[in-house]
Amino acid sequence: ETFQKNVFEQFCINYCNESLQQQFNRFVFKLEQQEYIREGIRWDMIEFQDNQDTLDLIEKKHAGILTILDEQCRLGMRCNDRTFVSAVYSKCMNGNTTRFGADRKQQSHGKFTIRHYAGIVEYSTDGFVEKNKDEIPMETSELLSQSSCAFVRDIAQVISTKTDGQKPPSNVMRANVLPVIRPTYQSFYPRSRGRRLWVTCQVIMAWMQV
């Protein structure tokens, strides 16, 4: 998703799209072609672009844009959009990825570019810090937690700040998601939008593999 001005909302949407694209690549290209090879089927290998480096740019612990954002939120009133984007420039421009860019003009306006799987998007960091701290309405998570669908209840577990009275997580959540999120869960700013978005993506990916 890209508009004339892309902000936190577009960043989150495109991160989810990037995660889904990797899952598509994994099932349609990687796993399917491996199966053909195992079965001895004559097959012309299809080359495809791997987007793991884009996901690393966004979510990698201590170096990804989302984790940088949460680290800035932890520092409280000392940090704002300008300190956040300065930290992003410092950590992401010195990496080996070709996915991130910010020329002098962009840096003067607090902007950066990500080369997504689907194309290049320029983001403005205006409002990133405050939006990352926004709370999700309690009524929303409570409504989802009462769903008869286990997948929807797992999403409710992720976005909720309240665990009392919730139904236990599904077997998929316990087996495939909790072991993944526990090692890095504490690195996120408490109840941040970034943290919930990352864990939600883990839930979606786990359910797609069932």
C-alpha cells in the first residue's frame, strides 16, 4: 500500500503484506519445488526473490525498525519522532541491506524508503512514536476473545492488555507461537502497537501452516 504520504498505518499494513508474501513464497516456491525434487519429477526450477532481508529490516531484534521504535518509546519523554528516525538512520543505513534508503532531502524531513517485495515505498515518521503507544479499545479485544473461532481468540490474546476471564490459547498458539515470541517478547515496549503487530503476524503464520 502506498499513497502520496505514507505513515505508521501504511508501514504496519506493508509489514503484514511482507510477512504474507514470505509465507506464499515458502509454500508455492520453496516447499513445492523441494517436493518435486524428492519425487524425481522433471522440473525447471523457478527463481524467486526472497524477502527475508526486508523482514529483518523491520523486525530484527535491536536493529529492526519496529524494535528501534519500541526502544525509543521505552525512553519516555526524552524521545520523539526525530530521535526515533535518527536512530533508524544510524542503525539501518550502516547495514548491508539494499532494502533501506534515505537521501539527504529525505533525512531533512524525517523520511526513509523501504524497497518492499511489491515495490518502493517512502515513509514519513510523523506520528510514529505516539501512534505506537496508542491503546487498542478494551471492548475490541473482549469481543474477539469470546469468538467461537480459535484463531480469532488467539488474536484477542495478542492485542489484549487484560488476561482475566479469557479462554486459554489454542493448541496452535501454545505449540507454534509462544515458543517463538517468548525469547524476544520483553524487548518490546509494553502494549505497543508494534509489539502486537509482530505477535499477530506470528499467530497468522502459525495458523497458515496448520
